[in-house]
Amino acid sequence: MTAARGGSGPSDDDVRERIARALRVVPDFPSPGILFQDITPVLADASLLAAVVAALAEPWRDARITHVAGVESRGFILAAPVAVALGVGFIPVRKPGKLPSRSVGRDYALEYGTGRLEMHEDACTSGSRVLLVDDVLATGGTARAACELVESVGASVVACSFMVAIASLHGERMLRNHEIAVLVHR
């Protein structure tokens, strides 16, 4: 069952408001009809970026996470510092052909096409407890493929943490078996 986590303190609300104000919507990118959620203004603000990383990590501090997986490319920007904040390893989930060692892969549907994700088959092991972190949850296809990759090597996806979710696309439905935390719903 999917559940949403999140703090309720005034500082959490402040971070959410700051993110919502900083996000830039770019129409028709990368294709016509898409309203792209540009996170670069959030990344450009050092104090906001630090607050986002802390907010993405906080709900999972006591979840015995062993690894944080991040989806190429913007997910890397957030997932790696979340891994550092939690004191655990980082797993890069990449586009095809980018990894130098043996990898596993999954195809998935995007709201504007199709894609494929890969990760090293030895990035984590059976018994690993993984937090998936990405910038935006849209249709959920990318996140679901990343979760399936992690699970294909015997690890467990404990939860998924996103900076932004596009509510009208219902991406949470693709992650029904995972706990989810979202900082901002658009």
C-alpha cells in the first residue's frame, strides 16, 4: 500500500513554499504539450538545496536504509547528497550504455515516449534496503522501472522520495507497493 510521508513542522512548510516559488515551468519541453518542471532555480539556491536534501532524507533516517538509488540525471543531483546525509552508499541508475560493468536493465514508458534504465548488477545485494530518490514524479514509469531494477538483484526498495510530484499524472499509482514522500505537489 502506498503511503505518503512528510513532516508537519513550520520549517517543512517553509521548505515546500520555497521550492514551489523557485520551480520554473517550461512549456513544450522536451516535446509539445509537456509542462517541464525545471529544478535548476532550486539547485542554484545553496540554502534551499541543502534544505531539500535534508527534507528528502529526514523521513527515512530510522528506516535502516543501506543505499540510495538516484535516476539519471537530475535524480543524481539530489540522491547522492541524500546518501551522504544518511551515511549510506549511492547507486546510479543510468540510461543505456553508460555503465562500465555488467548491468541489468528495464524498459519503461514516459509521458512523452519510452526509455530504458540500467544499473550495475552488483550495485547492491540481497538484503540491501534502498531508498529511491528523484527530482520529479510524473507518470511513475521511470520510478517504477528503477524500483524493479533494484528488486531484480534481490534488494528491497524501502521507499521513494521526490522533490515534486505532478498530481494530474497520478504517478503514485505506479508505485502502489512502496511508501512515498513528496515535498511539493504541482
